[in-house]
Amino acid sequence: MEHIKTIFIEETGSTIDFLRYYRGEEGTRMTVVCAENQTAGRGQGTNRWESEAGKNLLLAVKAYPKNVQAHRQFVLLEAGALAVKDALERHTDGICVKWPNDVYHGDCKISGTLSECTIAHGLVTSCIIGTGININQRLFAGDAPNPTSLAVINGKDADRMEVLGVFIRHLSTYLDMIDGGHHDDIHAMYKEALYRRHGIHAYRDKDGEFDATIESVSPNGMLTLATADGKRREYAFKEVSFIINSNQSNNK
């Protein structure tokens, strides 16, 4: 059996769904499916992922991490986002990770990552990490306010398979670290890579808009913001949004 098994398909509803129901031979480290097109690509919550067929990377990875407790499963999402960041940094600078699951270039979104874990007896028994990475798409017709791609950033197309290869290698390294119990090291790398890690910025929650700094992200993925008056606000996914100047969106 291969260490890493990679499956290429023309079209699927969702690469995450494909791996969820896949019953073929798997890799001992991970199984990767990469599609040319998705008809029902998913983002966080009810969001959808826009991608022009044949232009980007649409993939999902299934792995069987060792010794990851249920309350620490966020480390797998961190590993996926960091692997995307590493792959994109081969082509441009200014890449960062926006809490909880996006990868940004400046103030523009270039990738989103999701993870779904199966839990048994308090441990993660398997995990599917789904990722969309904008590579060569130049026009975005959806309602996402700030998309970009490597082609938009650099003014030329990039080799999608090269980006995929770097992503897989780095994700495999992070999974090795997780299996070795180095969760805190990955968490530290994630925090170091955070978008808006420094400075005061605008946010919005159920009570309205406010300015704050990012104080921390907990190992279970909770975001803590500190306001100018010294108050601390803690948020789970979807409980707070980043106010970003959408005029910086790239469509070229």
C-alpha cells in the first residue's frame, strides 16, 4: 500500500464528500483526492466555494492521526492551513492565516480549509481536511468580497501540480508532528502566522462593530480579542467577523 495515495478526478460534488464515502484502497499516511471541478464546493458553515473548472486546486485529504484528543482536533485544521501557507509562500510573500480556516494574501482570500473529524472514545480516529486554493483563476463572479489567486498576484499562471506537491509534503510533515505529540509546536506556528496578529483592527459581533487586537487563539480554536478599554471577548467559529476593506479585492 502506498504511503500517500493521490486520486485525480474530473468532477465531484465535494471532495470532502467524495472521501467520506470512498471505499477504495487508501494510503497509509493519507489519501488525497483532487478534482478539476466541484459542483457543490463547501466553505465554513453554509458558505459555498467558488472555483472556475481547471484553474485552481480543489482537494481533500483523509488521514488517521494518532493520539489527538477530541478537544484538540483544531490542531488538524491548523496543520492544513499551515501546509497551504507553506505551498503558496513558494510563489509570493505576504501569506498569512486568517482565523479560523482561511489563508490570505494581504487583505484578500486565496484559500479556505475545513476539517471533519470522526471521534471515538474521546480520540480523533480519522480526519478529512478539505481545501480550495485559488491558483490561476483571474475573474470571480460570486459574492465573496475579497478573493484573489496566484495568477492575480503575480500576473502569470502557476503550476498547480507543483503547489499540490508542496502542500502534500508539508501536510505529511505536520501529521508526523501531530503523531509525535507536538501539538503545541503546530499551534505556536499557527499563531505566529495569523492575519492581523499585530495592531488594532475592526470587527463585528452580534452587538455591533468594535476595534480590538487579537490577544490569543486557544488550542481548541477559540479567538480572544482585547478591546481598547481592556475588555476581553472570546469567540467560537462564526460568532465574530473581520471587517475588511473589500475595495482591495482582486479581479484582473
